Amino acid sequence: MQARIGYLIVHVRDFERAVAFYSDILGLRPEFTDPGFNYARFDVAGMSFAVARDPAATGPVEDRQTGIGMVVPDVDAASAELKAKGVRFTLEPGRQPWGGYMAMFADPDGNVFYLDQTA
């Protein structure tokens, strides 16, 4: 599989406070913000950095993974290749509410990675 790290996602407790911190304090330029979906993406020198809050999550934010997104030209092909090698997927490839097409997989220690398709 040919991939590059395309984005990072940090899970937060307070979505509005996080967006204000990263935009107003750190000066990152918002590319996309959706308070209803609890997701905001910022441009950081050509790489995407995002914050997300899962309102259904019951555990502390420390129980959530920090998202590292591996970007590939074809998620379906890459996921088939990885599955053939025994990689466990935690989210099958599919269209997401924000418009992207992605899957999620775990390494042997349970660390979860996003597998996202380039536009």
C-alpha cells in the first residue's frame, strides 16, 4: 500500500472552546467547521489538522484515539490489500457525513488509523 500521512485528528471535550483555541489563539486557518457534526478542520502548512467531539462517547477524552490519517488513491483497493494481510478494520470503507470516503484499521496493539481517499 502506498500512503502518506494526510491529516491528524485530536478528540476534544468542548468543541467550541477547541475551535476558538486553535483558530483565535494559535492562529490556524479554519478550512471547514460543522458544529452539528462536532468537527472542524484547519490548514497547517498544507496538511490538515482537525478537532472532533463525539457527543455519544461516555468515557473521558483520554479513552479516545488521536487520529492519524493515511491517504491513498483508492480506499477500497488499499483496504482489500490490507485485509488480505490480516489487518483488522474497525470501520469498513464507506461515505462519511462530511463527504469523504474512508475506513479505519487497527495495528497489532489496537492503535486505530484512518484510511482516507484522496480527491
